[in-house]
Amino acid sequence: MHRYFIIYKPYQVLSQFTSEEGKHTLKTFFTVPADVYAVGRLDYDSEGILILTNDTSLNNRLLNPSFAHEREYWVQVDGDIHDKAIQQLQSGVTITINGSKYRTLPCKATRFAHTPPVPERNPPIRYRKEIPTSWVKLILTEGKNRQVRKMTAQTGFPTLRLIRYRIGGITLDGLLPGEMREMNKNDIYTRLFG
């Protein structure tokens, strides 16, 4: 039987169940059947929504670039991001992937007027009194390794905190770091693919 779980992966947790060099893994926070695994990944220093399942067809649909489903990220950046940087993010920037130059696809990028409703992070980000921070919403249809961090850095605003808020129509709403919700197949497929 296929099982589907939505989790809020905490900061500094590997997107896997097997241990590596003493780092926290999903097993530290979540108990699921042995054949359930993470679909895709979030970097160790990123947090947010992750889908766990034993449904290999869902894995293919979410990871195959030809399906181009949306992923929404809430990104806290170092500095007071300006319209020019937002426009650069929207039109695509050139980053390095596996040693080669890569032009990111156009995306949706907007600046939050106020800090979005996010939980406190433990440990908190570093603050420097003389340098403000700002929050940006990025909606991408691709997911290269550390892409969001490379994109914001390329515009001159390094990422301080990165939260994947949404995959398709499934959001983090109602979940805090380390929490999990189980969903049924019909609901998850409808919310992911319409």
C-alpha cells in the first residue's frame, strides 16, 4: 500500500534516513515505514516542505524536469534587496552547476513587504546591526543543486535562510519544523498535479 507524508524538514537535518558523520537525519524526527523515502531533497542548511512516500511513480513525476511543477521558496537575504535584483531573478541569472555555466529559467520573484509568518529558527540566523535583511518569494519550476542560494548570491544578496514553503498545491501551512502530516493518494495527486 502506498503511503504519503508531508513533513517540515528542520534546519541542519539531512534529507535522508541514514546517518552521515553524526549529522541529524529525518530518522531523528520522523517515524515512517521502512520502504518510505524522501522525494527529492532539501540541503542540510535549508528547511521546509518535503514529501515522503513509497510511491515510485510519484517520485518520477516530481523529479522529472519535463513536468516542471512549481516550488515556492521563502528566502531571507542579506541586505535590503532592490527592484533590479528582483528583475534579475525573474528573468534568470547565470550560475555554475557542476562546473558549467547555467542560465536559470525565468521565475516569479517578489519581495515580501513584511517578514512572512515563519517559525523561529534554532539556531537563529546571524544578525549584523549595520546590514538589514529582507525576504523574497521565489517560485521556480526547476531544482538544480543549491540553485536558490546561487541565484540570490549572483544578484548580490546572499541567502541567510531558505524555506521551501510549497510544492505544487501542497504547503507548509499547519506544520512546524519536525512535524508531519499523512495524506491519501487522491488528495496528494490532486494538490500536486491538478
